[in-house]
Amino acid sequence: MLNIILDSLQPHFWSSAYTAWGPDNREACVRVVSGRWDHEPDSVNLELKANDPSNNPYLALGGLIAAGLDGIARGLEPGEPALIDPGNYSDAERAARGIERYPTSQAEALDALEKDPVLMEALGPELSAAYLAVKRSEYTALPRPTWILRSSIIFTNDVTRCLRYGSLSWMSL
């Protein structure tokens, strides 16, 4: 089992602690990277910074696709880009921009996942129930606060809001 320090997801550490997006913003969940030199008009690069290699790539990509399709179906807009580190906004400014802090524990992340109808439907009743049960069991069994199974991030139903949920490869279940 891969244990990573959850504390690494802190504001001001280029770790996507908030659900913002922005051009060349290293603190944003979604970073719109400048185009290739001399090919700016025909090159677009998006970096999903709120994802990491400890996740299950199949579940993360599936959640990203489900959330993207939901956003398209509902005609969601991403909101204004964050041009500065979202951690530098005041609480009131973040609230006005719809920028939220990611859950800071696996328990909070699992509760958020369970409340998300798009992701729960995408997982289906059997997989979502098994996933939540296994992750909650891991959370109780893992020593805290030093080592916690790191959560991975997938998009939920709009670009400005991402959801964290614990990740352990389903291959190991």
C-alpha cells in the first residue's frame, strides 16, 4: 500500500490546494499552460494538477469523463480564471469566485464523494459501495496524523470544483 503525506496539499506549495483554474497558475487545479513557442494559436495544453500517480488511473479518468460530460450537458461555465495563487485571496474573495479548499483528510474526501451524484452514478451502486467501504476501512486502519493514504483528485460536475477521494489500485482488492 502506498502511503503519502497528505500534508503536501497545502496552499502556496504548487500542490493544488484549491479548486481554481487559471493560465500558467501553478497553484490551480487546472493549469492552462502557455502554448508552444511560435505555435501559440494552434497549441493548447491543460494540466490537471490535482491528480497524482498514487490514484487508480481508470477510476480517475472515468470520473473525469463523467464530470466533463455532465458539465457539457448542463452547459456549465468554468468561471473567472485565478490569475494569482488562490491561497492569496481572502476567504470572502474565494467564496465569491466559487473557489473551495479540498478536503484535508481522507474521511472528508470520502464524505464528499458519497454526496456527489454524478460520480456515484458513474461508479455504479456496487463499485461505489465497495470503494467507500474499503477506503473508510483503510482510513481507520492507517496511523495518523503523519502518514495518510493520499487522496487523488478527479473532476466533478464543473471545472471550478474538483473532488478528492482516496486512491488505492482496485487491482489490489
